Amino acid sequence: MTESELPQPDLLDTGGRLRRLFVATFLGAAAAVATYLVADAAVQPEKQLTTGGYKFVFFFTALAGATGFSIAQAVQALFAKRRADRERIPSARLR
């Protein structure tokens, strides 16, 4: 297919991009909260003399949140691309 055969992009959010972004943000936040609870319970930084425990909890929470967001966004983008390709290409049917 050439680009002239493809439909023009729509300015409205008809493809569900905002919904996918919201779902990915929610899943990333859920992963961050779960990681925070586990890391904080395991390390117990308030009982340590240095600030290394707080840094550990912060970095692992941020890493888990970013990883959860990225994975959710990639999976949803893959499914959206497959759905768009399926809608664009007509299926061959026997009569």
C-alpha cells in the first residue's frame, strides 16, 4: 500500500490513544506502589543510620513504575496496530 491509499489521520482521538495512555499510567503506578510496599518492608530505611535505604526504595520504585508503564504502553500499541491493520486490509471470504 502506498501512503496515498491510507486514510488521512484524524485530529480527534478516535483510535483510543488517550485511553491507552491512561491505562499504561495506571498500571505503571500500580507497579510502583507494589514495589514501594515490598522494598520499604524489606529494607526498612527508617531503622538505618544512613540514607542508602531511602535511595534504594526510591530507585526501585521509579524503575518499576517506568518499566510497568513502558511494557503496558508497548503491549497496547501492538494490539492497536494489529486492530488497525485488520480493519484496513479486507479479509478474503468465500461465497
